[in-house]
Amino acid sequence: MGQVSIRYIVNDVDAAIGFYVGLLGFAEVMHPAPGFAMLSRGPLRLLLSAPGATDASGAPGGGGHALADGTLPTPGGWNRFSLQVEDVAAQAARLAAAGVVLRTGVINGVGGRQVLVEDPSGNLVELFEPALPEAAE
């Protein structure tokens, strides 16, 4: 399998780029319009879309497009993707010092330790430090 893509709805694409690239080690692949960007980290491709985003011509479309009833997608919730890290407590402290909202403290679980952090729009990212070899990459 090649890359895996996840789409997050974000209120501010530029702020999200700053968070993911500046703090979590993603690379910007493209940012062709104010309401859309594609980032990558290893095999993960992260698609960022603003609610009600338009394409370069101003036409509505893409992941932030309104449904037929006018409902716009919104960020947040509890779904998340997980990034493996070596020292979750140190990463949590680094991100908290940078002003990132931590939704949880470090949690000790069955397969390892984790912390949930919020991107600037409230979407979750789980940082995971595996304790069991089976839980590692």
C-alpha cells in the first residue's frame, strides 16, 4: 500500500500548516488555494480543508464543500490519527510549552503511553509511545 490519506476540516489552513509542519514534523506538499493544503509525514498524507472552501476559480468544492442541505463540515470531535514518538512525556511538555492544547495528560495504556493534543481547530492528534514490540511500527 502506498500513502494513506486523512482529511481534517480546519478553521484556518495556514494555522494548521504552522502546527503540523512547525511542531509535528510534517512537510508541505502543496497549498494551491487558501482553503486547502496537502501535507505529508512518511506514508501519511494529511489533507487540510476549510469549511466552505472554494477552488482556485472560486467555485465551491473539495473536502470542505457544503452538503446538499447546506450543512458545512466542522472540525473537532474524538477521532484522531496516531503518531509514534520515543518519549511521549517530553513531546507533551515541548508542545505545551509552545502553547498547544493538551486534551489529556500522559495516559498509560495496555500497549503504551499516549497523550492527545489539539491542532489549532480542535482536531485531535494522538502521540503514542509503544511499550510492547507488537505496538511499534
